[in-house]
Amino acid sequence: MDAERYVDALDAWIVDRPGRVILLFLLISGLFVVGLGGGGTDSGTDQFTEDVPAEQALQEVNDNFERTTFDDGSGTTQLIHSGTNVLSKPELLRMLRAQHRLTDHDDLQVSGTASVARSVARTLDPEADSLADEIRAVERSTPGEIDRAVRETVAGNPRLRSLLSDDYNARSASASATIGTVSHRLPGGGSEGAGTSGTSPLTSIQLQAAYVVSSVGGDITVFGSGIISEELGNVINDSLALVIPAAIALILFFLIVAYRDPVDLLLGLIALAMTMLWTFGFMGLAGIAFSQLLIAIPPLLLAVGIDFGIHAINRYREEHVDDVSVREAMRITTDQLVVAFFIVTGTTVLGFAANLSSGLSSIRELGIVAAVGIVFTFFVFGVFLPATKVVADTWRERLGIPEFGSAALGDEESLLGRVLPVGVHVARAAPKLFLVVVLVSTAVMGQYGAGVDSRFTQDDFLPPEEPPAYLDYVPEPFRPGDYTVTQTTNFLERNFQTGEQDTTTVYVEGPLHQDYALEALWRAGDDPPSSFVADDGHARETSIVTVIRDYADRDPEFAALVARNDRNDNGIPDDNLRTVYAALLDSPARGQALNYITDDYSSARIQYSVEADASQEAVTDDTRQVADRVRFEATATGNVIVLKAVSDVIGESAFRSLVVALVAAAAFLVLVYGALEGRPSLGLVNVLPILVTVAALASTMRYLDIPFNVLTGTSLSIAIGLGIDYSAHLLHRFVEEYDAATDVDDALLATVRGTGGALTGSMLTTVSGLGVLWLAISPILGQFGLLIALSVLYSYLASILVLPTTLVLWDRHVSSGSGRALDLPAAD
């Protein structure tokens, strides 16, 4: 393949017409400026669930049934009330007044409220039909009357027990916490999917509700999807505001050390900024919203951009010595580096593009943006940066401006130059033995790393309940705000574990007017599996059956109808179900009934309570088991099952993208080295350090208990993309030195000292700059920063230590090049 003429043509533009190159890149930058911000932002988690079939089934359930009063959907606000005894007279009045004030605010679009306090007030005064009447009923009652009303109300309506904390004491009529609910009318409705929208219509409503509720005193916390959405956005923004200055400071420090020249440093920073501008401009023009997952893009571009920049400048310095002119040195540099950059770009793009095989659109978008960003990095650092360097150094020579620190990194006389060849020394002494150790270690690490868990929960995106101690030392402009969502959710889990905070759903379709229908629905909950909450051998459920039983307890006429059609006297009608349904839907219980059966009797849903500490996998398996018992077509769904489905997709995507990336990268390298060098076997040599990197990263994830989630699930394919970057640079440099050297030892030493020096500067800059993401308040962002830093470190070590050994063995047993006849020490 005659690639030289294309490289020579590009060299001519860079070296002979650098001004035109710079102008062209500035014009393109102007076009991308137009796209900045055009895609908007998306900080919600629903972007990760929308492609999952279980989520689509859940949406179908929500579309077919109205919300219940107690549903914690996006149309509902929770009022979490805590205190010494929230069932005392003063505390009941606080809850009632809070709900009354919320109802009085028209802009809060309140459609209904519910609470234990309201039920107690109606027990005190059955004629009360408004919050104002209920408040008066409680105000006029004595503490003793209220205690009796509490006991009677909770005993008569077991569902209210789920709204009281676990420490509820019927004898003293006391509890330390309770939950009230407020339902809202939302324009166009709200989403009740498993994910949380980053643009929830409830955000402003619930923030205003919190202000209104604060005026009644006491400890009442406003909670809901809008509050969660607000905090999700704040956590990401505060995390970036905290870590970006630290990352910039560290990156600048190491870039100063690597470049050691203010002009080169400035050019490198301009190139990095241009890469970011082009990539984010592309996102805007393509209509791709910036989300939590795309936070990975800046670190990736920094990692590759820093690497390319240091390599370009360092290689130019190697050539710009003695009497070699600026243009001639750059011509030699680009002639060598353009091919290396092309190989690195091709393999890196394939590594990132492997995410296109994911079942989640958000991960596919990451693959697209990362691949496009790396292509932009190639052009900016492979063409624009060399052109600006030619112009800068030409003017520097004309004006007599001195150079600073122009020696290349890894010079033979430097400490780094003496340390870098350690892999070469090992390769000379015992290559076969070392290779066996590497292969065995990689296999062990890979086997251990195969056990990495995959999880997807909202907690991945939220800060810990207790803020990290280091935040106490963060200066005020960068100090994040206070976060309450995790504290609130933990409070609910600790105090309402026996309540219906965790539920799963079975969606039933079929002719539910058949005489056996209700008995069939009910029998599915007999002898429930272990993750289900059981009451007397039956799953705790809410369904059309429980609605019929509840209303029969309140209405004697309806109870008589049920009894006439109940053959086995268990409270479940067996005959004339159309008549029973019609009577129910014509009663005050119509709204509640339509939450669990459609008005044409063709579908129903059954909600089962599950243990709060049950795993997603257990709940999913058990719900499917119960669904299989139903005599009609039944589908297991619900938030827990959707989250488990997303976890499964993430795990499958991580494995699939890993395989695709490895196969695609290996095939590309074999083709490229076969076409350019006539040595396709070098492509396979290039892959071994990547396998070591991936195995080490996977085993580290398992050891540190970092699961595959929507962000870390991309880490293995990213490790391939970044890892190939390091080994491809070394391998391409080795090929150049190998053909010119008298023996393979000289070629390896020149490679690890020349290109290895640039790799070291790149590694230190990237690891330190991106490693500070570990300090992010958002756990998912911190984990991702740590994994990216480790993938770069492992890639560097594998390239420096492992690649020389594989190249020595390749030279001995495969190559027919200049080093083939060498008589290297055979200590192995």
C-alpha cells in the first residue's frame, strides 16, 4: 500500500503552508461554535431505562391505569413527617395544616391529598369532607379521643399501616414517623417509569411546596421525583465545579514539566481547547444532549489529546537538533507520527465505537461522540498543532526568542532514560519465562475479574449520606451545597421496612369477566416466594380483589352483591363478574378500582410488596414465578424489574463491547501492519498488552467492589481504546528503529527512551489530572475517574514492561528483519 504519498502531501501542507492550515482550522472552529449548547442537557436517569422492554411494559401499565393515592410516581409529592410522636394532637394538626396550605396554592396543581392524619380526623368526625373540617375535628378533640381514633383507624384500615414507621405502637397510639401524600395535576401527565427525568415537571412544584410546608413548623420533609431530579443535576454540577479546577491545576503542572517551554505549553492547551470545542459543537449540531454518561468525553479527549500533544512535541525535539531546520525537523516528525497517529486513532475509535453494540441508546451515544472526538483529536494534534509549531518556531528564530527545556523526555543521560529500559532488560534476560508469567497472571486476573457485578440504581448518581471529610477543607467558592435525598431515602428504608415502599407488579391481560378470573388472580399470590412480603401465607398485594373486599367492608349493599356471587365464601366473587364490576365502577370506589382494572375488564395489575432488602435478581425471578401462576397472559414488571433489566443490559453491553473492541482492534492492526509494513503479525503482538490491561482493570473493579453501571460499564472498551494508544505508539516507533538498527536491542532501547519518555509524561499528566475525579461527590463519577486513571496506568506499564518481551520473541521466531540473525542472550 502506497501510503507515503498521502503522508508526503499532508507534510507539504503542514510544513510549507502552515498559515493556510491554521486559517482553515479556525474557520471550522467557528462553525462548531454555532453548535455549542444546541443539544441541551439531560441529568435524569430515565435516559438509561427508555430502551428496556420491561420499562416499556411498565409504561403500558401506567398508561392503562390511573394513579392511586399512594403511588410514589412523578405526579405525587411525599410529606415525610418525623418527631417524638407524629400521631399526637399537635403533630396531626401540623400534617393537616401542611396539606391544607398546599391545597390552597393553585399553582401547585394539587388534585388530592392523603395521610393517616386525614383518616384519623374522619374517624373523629365522619361528616368531615374537607381539610378545614378535618382540622376542626382534631382541634376539638381531646388527646384521649385522638388516641382512641388512631387505634380504631389503623386497625380498621391495614393499608394505613404502611404509612407509619416500624415503631408504631397501637397501645400508646404513637409512631416516630409517617408519610403523607399530595397528588398533582401535571400538563400532559407525568412519567412513572423506573428512571428519574432530568427535566421533571415536578421540580419547581416540589421546591415551592417545601417552602410552603416550612411555614407550619415541625419536621416535615417534602420529597419526590422533582426533588431527586434537582439534586441529581446539582450533584453533577457541584462535582465538576470541585474536580475541574483540581484537574486543571494538576494537568497544567505536569504539562509544564513535560513541555518545559511556555510557547509549547500554550500551543498544546490551544489544541486541547479546539478538540473540546469541535466535539461539543458536534454534539449540539447533532442534537445530542449532554448527560451524566457523556461526562466521560472530556477525560477521554484529554487523555488522548495530551498523549498526542506530548508525542508530537517530543518527537519534533528529537529531530530539531544541530543544524536541522524547523521545517525539515517537522517534516521528519509528521512523516513518522502521522502514521502512528492514524494507527492509534483507528484502534481507539474502534474501541469506543464498540459501545454502538449496546442495547442502551445512551451508551451508543457515548460511543458515537467518543469516536468522533478522537477523529477530531487526530486532525487537531496531527495537523493543526504541527502547523502552529512551525509558525511559532519560525517566528521565534527570526525574533531571537530562546527555547526553554527543548531536550526530549527520556534522554539517555536522564534518570528517566535509565529507568525506562527495565522491560528491555527483562526481555533480554528471560523473555519466554517472563511471557509465561504474564500469560498466567493475565488468565488469573481475567478469571477473577469475570465476577464483576452489574448494578443500576438511582443511588449510583446520588452523593453519600455523610459528605466526605475532605469537603471541610474546600474553599467557599468551590464548596458544594447540602444534599438531602440520600439521607431521606435511607431514613425511609430504616423506618418503613415493613411498609409498601418496595413493590413489584404483575400486568395481566385477558377476559377478566370470566367467572374464574378473580380467583385466578388471587391464587397467584398463595404460598409467595421468599422475596415477597407475606400475610398469613399469602403475598401482601393490592389489586382489584383487595379493592372489592375493602369496598364491601364499607358498603353493605355492595357486600351483599359480593356475597350472592361468592360460591366459597372467601370474599371473592365467582359469578356475574360483569355485574360486580359495574356496581363497583358506579360507586365512590370507581377511582380506586380503575387503578387495578380497565373499564373494559381486559387487563389488570397486581402490586405485591417485596422485602426492602431483597435483591433485584430475587425480586425479578420471584415476580416472574408468580406471573407464571396466573391463568391469563401475565407480565412481570415494575421499577425493581426495570432496574434489574437495565443492569443485565449493562453487563451484556460491557462484555459485548469488550469482545467487539478486541476483535475489531486486532483485525485493524493486522490489516494496517500488513499493508504498511508487510508484517501483519505485529498487529497480534500489539494486542497482548491490551489483554493484560483489561484483565488487570476487571480484577481491580471486582476487588474494589466497583460494579458495571451505566458509566463504569464502558470502562473495559475504553481501556482498550486508551491502552492501544500506548502500545501502538511504542510499536510503530519500534518498527522505524528496527529497520534502521543493527540489532533488536538498539531498536528497543531507542523506542522506550524516545517514545517511552513521551508516554511517561502523558501517563503522569493523564493519571493525575483524571484521577482527581475520585474526589467527585457523585459516586459514579468518582468510580469512573478512578477506572480511567487506572486503565491509563495499566496500559503504560503493560506497554513498557510486556511489549519489549513480545517483540524480542517476535524477532526470534517470526521476523525476517534486521534483527533476525542476532545472537541475543538466551537466558531463558
